[in-house]
Amino acid sequence: MKNSKLSIVFWVSLALAGVFILWGVFLPDNVETVLGFIDGLIANNFGWVYIIATTLFVLLALFLVFGPYGRIRLGSLTKGQNTATLHGLHFYLLQGWV
């Protein structure tokens, strides 16, 4: 961040999180009904998108590990080669892709 001033994105995110938290605290039955309906709607109508996206992600991760990009050195050039194939897969999965 350039300076310590908080941007509008922070305040909007804080407000949205606060609205959802207050909604859940004061109207938990309503939250359960509404979010359950939305969850069912998404699962019934767009479950196939989730399956395809997950499959493509796994294929991409396998390609990055076992393909030509799997040999790219990660880290400084002065350190020794310590990135076996499984170690590379572990690195990719721990970087927030899961």
C-alpha cells in the first residue's frame, strides 16, 4: 500500500460484512431460509459448472507440475535444486489454489 490511508474498498467490504453479521445475529432463521434457497438454486442449476471448473483446475495443476513448466526453478539461484515433482505439487497447492 502506498500510504496508510484506507481505501473505499476497505470501507465497503467492512460495511457488507457488518450487514451480513448483523443479519445472522438478529435474524438467524431468515438467513437460513434465504441462503438455503440460494444454495439449492445454485446446486440444482449450476452444479455442472462446479464440476467442470474443479476438473479443469486439477488438469491445470497437473499440467503445471508434470509439463514443461514443472522444471522452472522456484526460489533463488544460489540455493540448490530441492524441488522434486511431489514437492512442486505441494508448493502449488499451498499457494492458495485449494
